[in-house]
Amino acid sequence: PGVGGVTHLDEKPILNTLTEQIMREKIIEQQLVQAVKHKGGICPKFVSPGYDGMPDRLVLLPHGRIAFVELKAPGKKMRPLQVHRKRQLEALGFPVYCIDNSTQLGGMLDAIQTS
């Protein structure tokens, strides 16, 4: 509460901030899956037990186009291990994208399709 019992609109509990970041990342993830489906592809969750730091999703588009995608809440960056895995995959010739905003999806998918 603010002065005299008045609540200021800009005050947010810390827990809600973390929850909101997770929810924003999930929304971007859902939008990615739908955008890939709209392009005729699939976007399975990528799980790699025992090999930490791998990207969250595979993007598989028609004509053999493939990429890895790491999803982050808006403004968040990859952890050092994730950056290392990104470099490893890129050294093998695979494109790897880090997406933290749904406005990046169209450009990323266009780049994958034309690679």
C-alpha cells in the first residue's frame, strides 16, 4: 500500500513478476508452434536428458528446413551453457535462434525457409 493506505498502480509483488515472465515465454512458445504449423511444419519440444543447455524447440519446415529455437521471456538472455550449445550446433551447420518477442517469429521463419 502507498501513503495513507492508497495503493500505487506501479507496485508489483516480486512473485508475480517471475510468474509473468514464465507466462510471457509460454505465450511466445504457443505463437511459435502456431506460426510453424501455419507454414506447413511442425515444432516439437526438444528434450535432451543428460545434455543440458539444448534449445527448447525444433522447427521442421517443408523441403527439409530445420532450425533450433531457444525461447526466452521478453528481455531475457541465454545462460552461458545455452550460448555454448548454440555455438556447438552452429558449428555443425544448424541454425539456432533465440526468440524473446513474438514479433521476431515471422523474420525467423522466413530465414529458415530461404536457407
